[in-house]
Amino acid sequence: MTRVICIGNTTLDKIWPLTQLPTTGGKYRASDYLEVGGGMAANAAVAVARLGGNAAYWGRAGDDSAGRTMVQEMTDYGVDVSQFRLFAGARSSTSAILVSGDGERAIVNFRGAGVPDDAGWLPLEEVRSAQAVLADIRWVEGDVAVLGAARAAGIPTVLDGEIATAAAWQAVLPLVDHAIFSEPGLRSFMDTPIETDADRIAALRKVRTLGCRMAAVTRGGEGTIWLDETGIHFQMAFTVDVVDTTGAGDVFHGAYALALGEGQAIPQAVRFASAVAALKCTRRGGRAGIPTRAEVESFLADQGGRHMPR
Ligand SMILES: Nc1ncnc2c1ncn2[C@@H]1O[C@H](COP(=O)(O)OP(=O)(O)OP(=O)(O)O)[C@@H](O)[C@H]1O
Ligand SMILES: [Mg+2]
């Protein structure tokens, strides 16, 4: 089985559906209540497990009820949580989400508190047991340690490039082989505006000068642009009936890292990840909506969509 270590963010969403969003203080009745885990790396780990990989999540939260709920949910999805550490006295990141009947959301996020940044406890010698490492950009100390160990062992590294500081990019990107940004993430990397494909390509060229083999930007329903040593490429998004795009980017990254770990070439890995993310969009839930491997294979077999060199 292909082992993928996913390091980074985990958070717990507490969701209250109700008919209408409150406009003022008062008492309101919810029609349901759900607790679901989120976070880029944590969702990516769930995607790897769901797609038949051996997924490990390495990360941190508080030793509180939210932390324990997140550990339990990931365990239920079959993710190895032996390096998901809950810290006594620390508080987990949680969100309260009110969703109205027409899908409008009010989100209140608490980022958590007291979770230590030090990464000295991570068992770096275990990194060589993996075939790929996926990191998000929310735990720079952990990323530098784990991506550095992967680089030293010749294991491919993938970054989920969401919004981050210049200092974070500088520390992490030189250790990344495949840097796959969201549009807001790529904007936060550049200090010039990004509006056209020419701007995107210029930004991805700059990413590659930092040592990344492949640099990409995912653009939701507009597909994915990437640059590697062979040039500029484009993968269209698959056309599907979109129900819920929550977690599409996170799931794309998990699927891409798994495909790389299995030895797939970049165009095949991008196509596979795009199919997984598109299928996820056809179902509710960032995790509950992730397809199985068999569903992805049969979907791909029915599609003609290929990547096109530009
Ligand atoms: N509407 C859609 N139809 C088909 N595929 C989609 C759609 N939205 C997203 N995808 C797929 O998911 C990939 C990642 O989506 P997107 O670029 O929106 O990620 P993101 O901006 O990181 O968002 P998030 O992390 O919040 O999910 C896209 O490159 C595409 O392959
Ligand atoms: Mg994303």
C-alpha cells in the first residue's frame, strides 16, 4: 500500500442548519447539528485513506473535546493518527457554522490557542517509510522538519499553497517538489496582481526558481495550470453536477500526493486529482463526499478529458 504522510492543519466545524440566518441577537432553533473535521492536511489524509492509500496525519490540536472528536473521526476513516498529538492545556481550532435553507453561511472561527509550534517531537526517521509527503502551509516548523527529511530521503513532497506570509513561503518552498497553489494562495505569494494566464504563468515560473520541480495553480471549475521541466500544461476541470465544493482543493492535494507516491507521472496525477475533486463536488461534505477508488477509476474510464500542452 502506498503510504502518504500529511502534515498540517486540522479543525472542527460545528454546523447548525436553520431556516434563516439570524439578523439580530435572540434564540433560534436549528433543524440539525453536525460535527465534522476539516483542515487542509487533515482532509487530504482522509482522501488518501478513502482512495485506498495508507494515510498518516501528523499534526497538533488541544487535548479538549474538539481534539478528541477530530482524532476519533480520522480514526474512523482509517487514517493513522499515531502522530496526531493533543496538547494538555491547549485549545483546538473550531468553527461555528450557521447554514440557512438557501445555503448561505455565517462562520465564526476560533483559531485555537496554546498549541506549541515546536516540531522536535516528530519521529523524522519514520518519514522514509512513506512514498510521498503532503504539507499545508499552516505549520511552518513541522513542514521544514518533515519536508527536509523527505528531501534527504528522496521522497516526493507536495505543498498545498493556501494564503501565507512571505516568511512562510521562503522557509517552505525550497523544500517542495510539487507546489500546488489555490488562486488566493498564489496571490499571497506574489506582490504583483494576478489577473491573466500570463500573470499566473509568470508567478509559477517564479515558484520554480525556488527549486520546485512542478508549480501549479488550481482554479476551481476553470481547471489547473502547471509548469514543469517540459513546459506549460493545462488540465480542464471535469464537467459535473456541482452540489458542494467544500474541501475540493484539500482532496485534490491528497489525491495528487497519493498518485505521485504510486509512481504516476505528473499529467496522470493531475488528471486523477482533478477527477477525485470533481466527484467530491457532486456530493455534500468535505469528507463524506470523497469518492472511492473504484468510483474514480470508472469515472475516468468514461472520460476523454486529457491534459493539453500550451
Ligand atoms: N466546480 C467544479 N467543477 C469541477 N471540478 C472542480 C470544481 N471546483 C473545483 N474543482 C476541482 O478541484 C480542484 C481544486 O479546487 P479549487 O481550485 O477551488 O481549490 P481551492 O481554491 O484550494 O479551494 P478549497 O481549498 O477551499 O477547496 C480544481 O482544480 C478542480 O480540479
Ligand atoms: Mg485549498
